[in-house]
Amino acid sequence: MVVAEKSFILGNISSSLFAKKNGRSFIITLAKKKDLPETSKTQQRSILPLRISSTFLGQSGIAVFGLGFIDAGYSGDWSRIGVISKESEDLIKVAAFIVVPLCLFLIVKLSKEREN
């Protein structure tokens, strides 16, 4: 029922909201939203609670950072399209040997801290 109150159903619109001009139908929309009862607002907030821990977000960010080094160093796409030079790509390739194990170490360390 909450979805039906927020959606714009054409069957509930009165015929005065339709206007015809040159054979085309135009719908007049209202700018003000219909006020919902307070109980439906609280129910709407609790439909899909999205709770992600900060350690998981940190681990994901570290993993994306490490994968970015692998992509930039080994794909060859970035130097081919001119974003980075071939020398920079070679430098990133060497740096990936240091950055990727460091990222793996940090991910494991964060997971062990989460267990404790």
C-alpha cells in the first residue's frame, strides 16, 4: 500500500487534468507531493536497511586500489589511449609488485581486527 500512495497511477487522475492540443494528450502534473501519514514514513524507512560495516568498506577500497595498480600496469590500455606514458606504465608495473602485497596484507590485517 505504501508503494501505491507514492506512485502516480493514471486511473486515479480526474479527466480535468488531461488537455488535448493538436491531437496530443498532455498530463498536468502537480509539484507538491501528497503528505503521507507518519506511520507509513517509518515503515518506508525500514523496508530495506542497508548496513555495511566500516571494515568491509575499507577492505573493498583497498582491494580496488590494488586492482587499479594491476590494471594500469598490465593491461596496456591506459598507455595505448594516451592517459599515461609507456614509461609510467612500466613504473606502475614495478610498483604493483610492492603495492598489491601491501594491499593484501592490509585486507588480512583488517579482517583479523574484525574478528577480535
